[in-house]
Amino acid sequence: MQTLWQDLRYGVRMLLKQPGFTLIAVGTLAISIGANTAIFSAINALLLRPLPVENLDRVVSSYALREGFDPFGSSFLEYAAYRDRSHCFVSSGVATQHSFNLTGQREPERARGANVMADYLITLGVRPLLGRAFSADDDRPGGPPVALIGYGFWKKHFAGNIGVIGQSLNLDGRTYNVLGVMPQGFDLPGAAEIWIPLQTNIENLPLTERAATSHEIVARLKAGVSVKQADVELKAIARQLEQEYPNFRRGWSVKVISLRQDLLGDLEGRVRKALFALVGGVGFLLLICCANIANLQLARGIVRQRELALRGALGAGRCRLVRQLLTESMLLALVGGAGGLLLANWLVPALAMLNPIRGLSLGEFLHNFELDQRVLAFAVVTTLLTGVLFGLLPALKATGAHELMSRIKETDHRSGGAGSARRWFHGLIIAEIAIALTLLVCGGLMVQSFQRLQRVDLGFNPENLLTLKMALPASKYSQYRQRIAFTDQLPERMRNVPGVLSAGITTNIPLEREIAYDAIFNVEGRPPPNPNEVPITSHRIVTPDYLETLGVTLIKGRLISKNDRAEMLPVVVVSQEFARQAWPGEDAIGKRVRRIRAGQTFPWMTVVGVVKDVKEDRFNYRINRPVWYVPYAQVENDFPVNLIIRTAIDPNSLTAAVREAIHSVDADQPISNVMTMNTNLSTVLVTERFGAVLMGTLAISGLLLASIGLFGVMAYSVSQRTGEIGLRVALGAQAKHVLGLILGQGVKLILWGVGIGLAVAWGATQLLVSLLFETKAADPMTFASIALLLISVSLLACFFPVRRALSVDPMIALRSE
Amino acid sequence: MNSNELTETQPTNVVNGNGVHPLIRLAGVTKVFLTDEVETHALSGIHLDIREGEYISIAGPSGCGKTTLLSILGLLDTPSEGSYALKGHEVANLSFADRARVRNREIGFIFQSFNLIGDLSVFENVELPLTYRGMSAGDRKALVTEALERVGMAHRGKHLPSQLSGGQQQRVAVARALAGRPAILLADEPTGNLDSRNGEAVMQLLRELHQGGATICMVTHDERFAQHADRTVHLFDGQIVEDRMAA
Ligand SMILES: Nc1ncnc2c1ncn2[C@@H]1O[C@H](COP(=O)(O)OP(=O)(O)OP(=O)(O)O)[C@@H](O)[C@H]1O
Ligand SMILES: [Mg+2]
């Protein structure tokens, strides 16, 4: 204890004696530890922290899949089959997202909710905070009208009053009794605030309803069963269903993923990959930092050899000396770690703003990055580890001298630093450059990929667009003509609002974070398609003026017009991709297509126009999918409607006027999701943005740290070689010779680093392939330009040391004693 | 004008008594160091001619300006005033690069501390100034071998300096100084770091070189070694107080 205290005091003194070294070391450490801590806070929030679902990592959810399409919801048919035939699960349940029109309170409001099977909540292992959950009795068909409400909803609508149990709620024109309040933050499925029992006997439903893919399945794995095993088993069951219900199930498969992955909106596993890539990135940064400080320490160790030799002569064992030096390193690491925590404290909120997840559920947990105990523990461990990592090698090197005499002689010989230590310097700096290059290449690829994604042609003009969603309540709009009347009237009314240029209605806004509708179609004159290759299109039902308002590009024919009414010829406007798939190499105009669905016949629709591809699907952002637009007046539906408004001024400034105009048509109509198109778009590429911004930042930091490292080594080397350089100049070396000597050393290090780095980067980028868009992992341009960038910056880092070398006075050769 | 050439400033009257240019002529050379507003007159009004083939020793108390004088002779430093002609050519206006070239070709240095480069072998150390001339490898090898043979170190060419004794190292340093066949050898206390036996050996070597025709200018404290020279210049407080030919 006594000696530790002594070591500490001496360590503090040594660090204060060399403020330049201490500042660089602490700064580098703070940056690396801060970055590591911040990224870990994201990992913690997204992957590690417990969520209000019991034993989350044993819960899975399933998606219905068709080759090459968006993931679909699941059907009751599947649910029942999985429940009855699978041996993987302890329990399973199903839920259907459902938005309620909440009335009888203040302004009519739209609230997210769900119809859930009692087993759904049991499978998730959530229990109400107040009151009770649904019993089997509540859940039977014809059961009582009861509801559970969310914690936030309770606070907002019932002021957190405990007496809420038994009070009534008016949902979609029906009265429900509140049965319980769910725990804070719980909102599955889909950010639900209200849950009502499903009250459905699946077996009694007509087959068309049982086959509808609009539900969400969760299941809890039996002990010892892996997600993979469940996936394999359910895929087998899905194949049985294809045989049993060929009309409905042919071509459908299933994918089982862990609930956590589902919550991250990460069906393709990109978030997880991006996070791991970033972990790799910050880890690399930390390595560069350690190499840097180890180098500085090595250099100091050489300078301090006399001191250490003296201590040795006075009887200090090697252990004692190593401990002394390690204490200093630890001290440095701790100060750097404290700085890192300060930095992280500031970085974490910024990181949270860049949140990479697209999922809606459990946002209160998943969007909340913070420095909790686990993150703090991580920071402390990282700090200590760093201290050992950069402290041990120099300490062992500095104290490992056996022949002191040869060392004293060596210093007399104008050598460029003690031989073996120099090999370490060079090895470390080469490693730093190689790592920095790897980081830069990965960052460069991810940034490029992100930029390409951002520059993707959306097929419409997103500027100055305001969008909002309305579900037309069945109580008022049970008749289709009532809905048509509303959708006819509303855009007209909007045009009278000052600042509005035009308005239209669609059943899905492009790229919105809601359930998007698809349709299976049939092309006239083509044999009924192979059931395994059912053509599917995005299905958009729109009013006249919608396509103009959105700003699509008409390639051929016309858009939907006011004259496309129910009694007129059924028409359709298709996208280029649709036309390409349906009539390759032919003119689409005048051709006919029709929607198909088991148990229903739809009329043939004549193609009247072809528009440039519009990005409609969030999941398929990276490709162009077929889309068709059909007139609202010609296709009976009860989908929620979305109003889009093209404005002449800032769309945000019009929200009040727009609400007013809607309520002048229908005073009770609930309105939700009021936002600009750009706000909507900003949520599309969150994972990619997160990856690109972070990897880019890491790469730049890596470049900086490696340059500082190279600068340090070169500066140190020049200072060690001053005598040698002076001697050479005295012997007639010209500026070019000195330049060659010093720069040559730098260039050699740089080229080695770049060479090794290129190889490492080539390997590392192979892991990024699935994250990249229209960017080859082994893109030679990127590799070449990054290598060039690194070489130029490193040469710049050599500039001052070289200049110093060039100004060495040859008199030094005479003056040394 | 080709900047490689020394500038001829005094074409006519630099002729010495026996009808040739002195190898070196310093006229009115003064060196003033300015440090923190303190002026140090390291040299004042030095007139010194060195003829080819002379062996001069410069002596005097510590701080009298010996090293300063040598550094000016060796083109490591420039006089504050006065002129310096080498082989009849004024050196004052030479560019940095030309000075380096002249140092490399005309001057051989022997330093007090042997100033060998620890990472280079004995052979490479001797070769170093020749590489700065852009001489071919074959020519260099011949000159280096010859120089090493002169100092009796040819058999140690592959060794590193740290594997040699102090006296051997200084012999290598002498080999380096003479390998390029310079016009003059400058030595600043070449025996300062050696014991008397090794010092004696180096002195013996210099004397042999002198007998072989080399021009040598050596700074030494040691009266005994000063006697090896055939001319002794005594400095005091930056001035020449005695310039005596040996008997
Ligand atoms: N770069 C310099 N700046 C300031 N003063 C200097 C410088 N170099 C030499 N001097 C001063 O010039 C004077 C002569 O120095 P010089 O090194 O020539 O002495 P010296 O005769 O070689 O002495 P010694 O026998 O101790 O080597 C001294 O007073 C010294 O302090
Ligand atoms: Mg001196």
C-alpha cells in the first residue's frame, strides 16, 4: 500500500513533468474510450438491456415470406398449424394490430392498439401493473367488452388514477371496460396503447379469413430449442400447408427470428451486422490508440533508461520497476477513461438521435441510450484493459536491460534509437496505419453506400409535401359511396386552404411505417401463372390528383382522372417495373390486368398510363417493385386513407389550417400521423445512416490518431537522430540526402502499413457486403483513393519532423562532448 | 556561371612566396556569437595561411575559439567578418548545397567523439561521404578498402562500431576522413576520448598520413601531441598570439 502510494505520487509527478506527452496521451485515450463507451451504450440499449418481456431472448416471432417480396404478417391458418404441430414452443399467441378511433373524450383521437389472444400476453410473460390480464373466458367468442390500457395512455387519459379499473372507454363507437393497466413501456405489438381480446374461434372462420396474412405470431421456445431449430420446423409445417391449401398457401414460406431482432425492425439482420461492424471499428480505434501510447511510452522508456538503471542499481527488482511504470500507465488510462466518460456523456444523446432502428415497439427502451451501470462497468474495464495493453510492453522493454554497458555505448553511437525498441516502434506504427486504412475503407464504403441510397430516385418529389392518416369510422362510413363522397370532397376543400397547391388521397403513403397493401395479379392473355411464381404488386388505391400531387413522372398515356368513376371502364396506372414484368418489350397501354384473390373475382382493368418507378415499400427500398394505382371510385375498399398535400410554403405551417379544413367536412374525423414527407423519409434509412455516420467518424478519428502516432514516431526518431543527421551534413550530405533518409523511413513505414492495411481491409470489407448498396466491397476506386488519402495525410504527418531534420546544424557533430 | 565552381575573387595577388596559392587563406576573420543580447567574440581578426602539405596544430586554453576556428575552416560555420579562400576561391557566397559539396570533397573531418553511425558497419561508415558524391559502388569500394588498409582496419569492415574498441573506432573515423582524398584533414581533439596508448597510436597514424603528403589541421590541448605538428598556432581569447614553426 505504501509503495503503491509512492508509485502513484511519483507517477503524477512524471506525468506533470511532460505535459505535452500527457496531453496527447490523455486526449487520444479519451477519444477512444469515449467512442467505445458511446457505441457500447447503443449495443446495450439495443441488444443487452432487459425489456418488459420475460426472458426476452427465448421469445421468437414469425413472418410469412414469399420469395423476393416484403415480409408479410402471418395468418390464423399458420398460427393454428404451428400451435398444433410444432414441438418447439412452450406457448404461442397471436395479435392483430388495430387502430381505434377513441371518442367521447376531448377531440376524437386515433390510438394504436391490438386485438390479442389471451395467450399472446401470457407468451410474452407480461402482467398488468394494475388490474388483471385477459382470462380464457374474456377471450371466448362473444366475450365481454373489456380492454387493457398502456401506462402512458393511463397517465394521459386517466391522470394515472388507480380508480381506472372498471371505467369505460369508447372505441370505434363501442363501450369497453378497463380491465387493467400494462407496465410502463410495454407496447407490443406495434406501439399499442390499447388491447382488447381477440375473441375469435379460428376454426370457425371462413378459409379466406383464416388465410389473411395480417396477424403477428409470438412463441416462447422450449428449453434447449434454438431459433434455428424452430425456423426449420416451421418451414416444414409451412410446406405441409402449401400441400393442404394450395389455393392460399402455395409459394408461401416462413421465417422465425428472435423477438429482439423483430423489435429492431431487423428482419435482414442489418442492424445487428451494422452494430458488429461498429464494434469492430471502435475496437480498432482503441488498438490504434493503445499502439500510439505504447509508442510514446517506449520512447519515454528509452529516455528514462538512466533513471531506471539508477533505480535498478539502488536495488529495485524488475518487478518493482514494471509496477512503477504500470502504475503510471494506469494513472494515464484512468485520467483518459474519465475524459472518455465525459465525452461519452456528450456523445450518447447524439448517438440516440441517430438511432439505427426502424421498429416502433418498446421505443421507450430501445431509443433510450444511456450511461447505465452496465455501460459504466464496460468503460471501467475497457480503461483498465487499455492501461495494461499500452503499459505492459513498454514497461517490460524499458526494464529488461541486462547489459547496461552496451546501452551506454549505444547512445554514443548516434544510432536512431535503441535497436530493438525501434523495431517495436515501427511494428506498432505499421499496425496503426494498417488499421486506420481498414477503418477508412470500411467507413468509405459505408458512406458511399449511404450516399447512393440517399440519391436513389424516389420517383416523386418529396419537398413541400404534408401527409396525414385517417381511418374512416365504420359507424359513419359503412357505405362505400359515403367513403367516395368523403374522398371526393376533401381534396377539393384542401385546395381552398391558402398555401395549398393540390391534394390527393391514397391508401398508403410511399415508404410509410405502416402496413402496406399488396395485391396478386393476373395478366390477360397469359396462362394462369405458375402458382409458385405469383406476381405481386404494391396495391395503391388513389383519388384523381393524387399522382400529380405526389409529383410522379408520366412516361406514357395518362394519369387517373376525375372521369374514372365506378360506372366507367375500370382503369389502372402501372409503374415501369410493373410494365416490364407483365409485358416485357411490349407497350403496356391498352393491356388488361386483374387482381386475384381466392373466393373473389375482380374485373379486368385497362392500363391507361405508365409512370416512372416510385419507391413505395420501406423494406424494398433497395429495389424497384411493381406498383399499380387504381381509382378510389372504382375499387371498393375500407382501408384507412392518407391525405397528401403539396404546399407552396413550409408544410409544417399549414397543419392547423389543414386540420380545420378536414373538420369542416367531418367534425368528428380523427387525424393521425401528421408529418412532412421528408420527416417520413428521414426514418427510412436510419440503420444505414447510423452505420455510415459512425463508421465515417471512426475512420476519420482512426486516421487522425494514426497520423499523430506517425508524427510522434518520426519526431522522436528525428530527435534521436539529430546527432547522426548533423554528422552526415558535416560529411557533406545535401538536403536531398537528409530528406531521403528521414522521409524514406517514413515512407517505408507508410507503405508497409498501407500494404498490410489493404489486405486486411479486403478481408474486412467482405463482411460488409450485405450492408452495401450499389457499392462493391472490393471497389478498386475506393481502395485506391483511400490508400492515397492515407498516404498523403501520413506524409503530412512526416512534414514537421522532416523539416526539423533538414534544419539540423552540422556543428552538432563538433560540439558533442 | 556554374555554381558548382568556387568563385575566384582574388585571381592575382594571392600568390605565396613560393609562387602557389596557399591551400587556405583566412583574412581578418571574426566570429561573433549573439546569445541573449550577449556578444561573444569567439574569434577576432584571424589571419591564417595554410599551405598544402602542412601539419598544423592549434592550441590554447578552453574557450579560446579553437573549435570555432575549425568549424569555419570546415565550412560548418561562416565568419561574421573577413574572408576565407580555399584553393584561391572565395567561399563566402556559396549556397548551402555547394558548401555541402565542398565539405564533402575538399575536407575530411575527424571528431573528438568518433561520430560513427551505430547502425552502419565499419565499411559503410567509411563509405558514407563517398555515397554523397554519387560515386559508383566499385569506385567507392576501392577507396574505402584503401582507406581502411591505411588505418589497419580492413579486416573489420563488416563489424559494427559498437564491436570495436575506442582506439579502433577512431581509426575508422580517420579512414572515413581520408577516404575521399580531401584537400585537408580537420581534427578537433581526435584523441580527447582515448587513453594515452590509443591516443598515441592515432597520432602516429596522422603523422604517417602527413608524411604521405596530407594537409592536416588539428586542435589539441595536449602539448605532447602538439609537438607532432610542424607548425603550432596558439590562440588566446580569439586571437592568434603565437604562430611557431617547429625546428
Ligand atoms: N553557438 C555558440 N553560441 C554562443 N557562443 C558560442 C557558440 N559556440 C561557441 N561559443 C563561444 O565561443 C567561444 C569559443 O568557443 P570554442 O568552442 O571555439 O572554444 P574551444 O577553444 O574549442 O574550447 P574547448 O577547448 O573547451 O573546446 C566560447 O566562449 C564559447 O562559449
Ligand atoms: Mg573545442
